[in-house]
Amino acid sequence: MKPLEPAPFPRPAGVREAAAIQRALRDRVVLEGELSGVRYLAALDASHPTRFSKVQGASVAAAVLWDRQEGRVLEVATASVPEAELFPYIPGFLSFREAPSYLAALSRLGRRPEMLLVDGMGIAHPRAFGIASHLGVHLDLPSVGVGKTLLYGKPEAELPQAAGSAVRLLGREGPVGWLLRSREGVQPLVVSPGHRVSLEGALELVRSLLGRTRLPEPLRQAHVHAGEARRTLGG
């Protein structure tokens, strides 16, 4: 299977244009799809500069190709995009800043992934079009977002402390994702469908990938490799 050769990602002139792009594309999101046959998943995470970084502002991303059948990493690719080429960091518009480095990393994988697991939001987003949805639509791949902090939505009920517990997140027009307690005693994750996956399918996928830490194992691996790539650059 050929590697991904994504089309150029749009860079808006400002927030108003960025919001217009999100609103125009969100109608393409499909909230259904079957993931049982998906074997090769790409987990995506980015590392941000520290106060003393020599590469201030550069977006350093890692794409980890994960074999769901064997439960292991097959390949890792990293890429960086300099600050001058990046959209500013503005909550709710993360895709315009981080997607270019993710796409660059994905293009360096030797195998084309069958779906994406993204550090960020899917439809649990003020305009129902977070980075997982944006990348999924852009590449026409199933995608699921896993966020570390809540951006949008309210829990339907109190989340139990037991590992694996989940409650739905409700937006203005209905469910937009889940709060998931990946391990007992840790802060919950925000799980939301991005594209070509159902609400229930997104939760089932993430639960199947949980390991010994708070993050699903493929995303933990992406986080580690993104950090290592940044340190190699001096950040």
C-alpha cells in the first residue's frame, strides 16, 4: 500500500476565515462507520517548545503506526514545521497550527494507515470540527480524537472512579463524545468521534487500546516520540 500523499492544508488569514472553513467542512463529517476490520492505525501527537527551547514555536509531530492485531508499534515518523509557517495558537483552532506537521509525519510512514487516533478533539468542539475531524475529512480516513482536557460539552452524569467508566458529553444539539476514566484515580480523557466512526465506536476503540498509563498506548508512544524528536532539535 502506498504512503499517504495528502493535499496541502489550508492556512487561513485569521480567526474569522478559520472559523468559516470549519463551518463549511463540518457538514462532511460522517458519524458512522465500522472499525472492526481496521488493523493499521496512526496515532498522532505534537510536542510544544519549553521556555528554554532553541526551536521556539516549531511544531514537532510524531506519527506512530500501530498494529491493532499484534498490539505493537510498526513504524515511527516525525516532522517539524517552523514557527514562521504556523498559524497562531488559538484554542478551538488547533488543526490549523498542528495539522501541517502531522501531515508531514504521516507522509513519511512507509505504510498508509487505515485510521487516525489524534491528540485533540473530534466533534467535542465549539463548531463540531476539532483537529481529529479536520484531519479525518482532509484525508478521508476514520478518525477519533482523544483530549486531555475538556474543551466543549457537559457530562451527562457524574463519572465513576472505576477504570473504564464513561459518561456521555452533551453539546447544544446532542451527544458529542465521552468522558472516559482510563485508570482509577486519574483525570478523565475526552473521547470524541472525528470522522467515519460512531459515538459508540470511538469509545470502544479507545477502550481497546488502553494500557498501563492514562493515555491509550498508541498515543502514549506518539507522545514519547514527539518529545524525543523535539529534544533532538534542541527543544
